[in-house]
Amino acid sequence: MAEETKQPETAPAENTSENAQKQPVKTYTEQEYQTLADQLAKANQTIQDFEKMDIDGIKKSVEDYKQKWEQSENERKAFEHRTKVSGFVKNLGLKDDIYEKHVTELILEKELKFDGDKLIGGDDVVNQFKEKYPNAFQSAQPVPEFSVSTPGTSGVRDDDAFVRAVMGLK
């Protein structure tokens, strides 16, 4: 099968006799011609697809995603702040979760901010809370430990022997 050669079509205004003499004529095989025709068809389809695009719709989608991202970022920052406040309150040594929740709400209500790990204004809130509810905090004094030993003994006794000794039984 003989391959046919075709010349690309050129506009007559551009191809004058002088230009034709200066430029060598390029010939294409049928396969090269078909490849170029396919590329041209794809390029034309891509251009048509771009012309069909709804640019205003795309801009609106970008704005919607931007707003969603900003909302998500604000929620993340709020969660991070609440977590830091909770950690601050946990370290105060309150007796139970109810007091911790109340102090956390007081801090969040006043919208106090952190400077690194330091809660600005947190000490004022805690001191006011201490004045109002002094029994809410765990005692700084250690709980006394009781021992079953008497002075001069090792302190290692079983309970039955201890009870017998206290009661005067042998």
C-alpha cells in the first residue's frame, strides 16, 4: 500500500511566490496527517469546553470553599483554645468536675487569651473564684497517714495481731 502525501493547507495571502521559493515544502505521511488532524480536533474540543464553562459559577464555588475553610479554621482555633483552657483549669487542683466546668465557662465567657502557655487574666478569675468558693480547691496540706505501729516497733503487723494487742489479748 503506497502512502499518500498531502501538503498542509495555507492561506493564499500568506504564501506568496517569494515565500514559497524560500521555504521548502514539507510533505506528510497519512499517519502524520491523521495525528495532526486528531490533535487539532482535541484542541478545538478543549477550546469549546472552555467556552462552555460557567466562570461565574466557578468564582462562586471558590468563594463558598473559601468561606467554608475560614469557618473550619475558626472552629479549629476555638477548639484549640478550649483545650488549652481545660488544661489550665485541670492544673488548678479543683475538687471535682463541676467546679472545673464552672471555672472553664468563666474563662471562656471573659474571652481570655493565651500568650504562649500563660493565660492572660486567668489568675484574676481564679483568685475571684477562690474568694467566693474557698472549699472548691483541694487542700495543699497532705492527708495524714495513720500507722498501726507503736513507737519502737517495725510497724509491720497483721490486723488480727494489732486488734488483739489493742484489746489486751495475747
